[in-house]
Amino acid sequence: MKYLPRIIDAELDLRLRSVGATLIVGPKWCGKTTTGKQRAKSVLEMQDPDLQEGYLKLAATKPSLLLQGKKPRLIDEWQLAPVLWDAVRVSVDRSEEKGLYILTGSVVTDDTKIKHTGTGRISRLEMFPMSLFESGESSGQISMAELFSHPHDHIDGAKGSLSMERLIFAACRGGWPSALNAKDDEARLFIAEDYVRNVAEVDISRIDRVSRDPDLAAALLKSYARNISTLASKATIRKDVLSFREVSMPTIDSYLEALRKLFVVCDIDAWCPAIRSASDMRATPKRGLCDPSVAVAALGVRPDYFLKDFKTFGFIFESLVMRDLKAYSLRLGGKLSYYRDRYGLECDAVLHLKDGRYALIEIKLGSFEIEEGATHLLEMKELIRKYNETEKQCPLAEPDILMVVTGGEFAYTRDDGVHVVPVSSLKP
């Protein structure tokens, strides 16, 4: 099977040159092990059923023996034997070499089983399902990095590569590498459906060995899918689930924490600059899942459904764009958030780079919504400008990029400087 290059490849190479070990985390089936194997010279697969029992016994007696092998050595699903974390840390401490180990895991492990955080020895690298650029479905004609370097350049003439029908299918199929390699569309859609089924029936109970109700887990995922890309409170989510069965808020919290540890639930934090009163900010996380296909599968629908319900697909589309922006921001050394205040001023995404530059981004599926998105961006830029007129000691940098990401075909720069960009034309 041909390896499709991933955005984190360059980030992994940097870490292999810089630190002794790298931990790749992210949802199951997103390609962590395959990516790690491209750089590894030896592999320890803790999930191998023929060898797992022996590996676990060895880990309990002399874990350092499991680290023997050509370096970099990949240790897949290391959390099955948490003692390996400290063994790797000690091995790194005793060596001056870099790039000794690559660890992969699909869950957040119990910190109580680890004696040291690994800071300075083990670098953490997050991986996401494939973006449209990684899956070869974005033309890649517009680079986020180049936009930041030349924010005033016009982008007229660039084109997206997906029709609305193909965009809907890509969102429903998701960014799972195995889905791209499936033989037909039915099989490609099945991957996400099977993923959701496994999470609800198996993974959510295995992660911390707490028995959880698969039907309740499925109902919770469905509620999250219904509230995707919104600021729905946990009380709203609980109300949804109450239509299925009685459930307490502590139980909801327990299930959501398990889904976060599985990297299935991936909420977006709020950006809260002091451009209005602190009490005016909305700090509730925006509800998100690791991939739009998880929401689609949890809802139990297929691509044809969204051809008749573009309003619902608008939320799924925003989830797809956020997934891609998170992947691209990783390559740019950035962080993604959102902004909304009680006056109704909003910005679907705020992409901050480490050097202080940032982009304000609105996500609008159709062309009729572009004007509304651009208006929000310009209002927010003006709000920041007015704030700086009165706040001389701690002014806020003005945004470097104003962008409306759409599901359309053509990119262009408006007279007011707002870039209109099809999601299927983007790359890091």
C-alpha cells in the first residue's frame, strides 16, 4: 500500500533531530502507526496477540529488554504497559543521542502509573485524521503559510477541486486512511460507521476499565453530533440524552472524559481577548469531534441526506474545515480557537501563530453567506482597532488575515481585503 505523506511528517522529523523520544497521539485509525513506521528502524507492536502476553510479562520484570532494537524504535500502543514510559525516559536520560524512540497511542493513559512526565525527554505530537490536502482532494493552490507571509496578495484565479456532491461525500467518508483504500463508496462510508460502533461498544469501556453502557455512549455521541460546531452546554447535551434514558450529570461527565481520552471529542476553546468587558465573552467550548464523519455516522445518515438538508450540512462542513485547519495549524506552529460575545459578534475560527500573527476566519458553506461572514470579520477588526485607540499600554495586534472559507469553487480577494477561499484549495 502506498504511503500518503502526512502533515506531521516534517514535525516528526524535527523531533527526531531534537529530542530522545516522540509520542504520537490521536484517534484510532488516523494513521499514527503507519506514519511512525516510515521513520522507524525496528518495531514493537504491543497489540500483537501472539506476543502480547510475553511482552507484558517482560515489561513487568525487565522492561528495558523491550527497548532493544535498531533506533528509532517504534513502540506501538505503549500504554498497554505503562511502565514502558519510564523505561523510555530512563533510556533517553542515559544516552546523548536523539530520535531513539517513537511511541504511539490512541488513548490518554492514567498518569498515576507514570513516575515522571517525560518533560524534556519525550515530546508530544498530536495527529488528526487526514485533511483534504493529505487525502489528495484539495488542489493546494492556496497556502496558509504563504498567506501569512503575503496577506495582501490577491488569490484570484485559484480554484477548489471538489464539487458540492464530492465535498459532502468527503465529509461523510472522513479522513481515515483505510477509507481511502477501500474498494468502493459503500466500503468507504462503512469505516466511519464501524469506528463509531467500536467506540460506543468497546473502546469507551476499555480505556479505563470502567463498564459503560454502549447504548448510552451511542446516544451521547448522537447528541454531540446534533450539536456539532455549536456552543451547546453540557445541560443541553444531557437533555438530549434524557429522551433516551435517565442519566446524571456526573455520568455525562464520565462518558465525555472517556471520549476525550480516546481523542474522539475534540472541543474548540474560546479566544477571550479583553476587547470588551470580560463578562461579555463566551468561554464555553465549541462542540467538536475528531472528524466530521464521526458526527455523520452517529446521526445515522448518508451523503444523499445532506443533498436535501444543506442547513445541517453547514455544521458538518464547519467540522470538516476545523479538522483541516487544526492539521494545517500544526505545521504552522499555530493554535485554533473561536470568538463569540454576547452581542452576537462571532468568528468561527481564530488561528494564532507562535510569533503573534493571527487570522480571523469565518466558515460559510454557500456563496449567499459570504457577505455575512465578511461583515463579521470586518466588524471584529474594527472593534480591535477602536480598543487600541483607548488601550495604549496593552494594545492587541490587528489580524493579519481575514478569510471566509467556503464550499465553493473559486477563490478571490474582495475589495475590503477579505479573502474568500474554497476549503478544497487549501494546504499548510
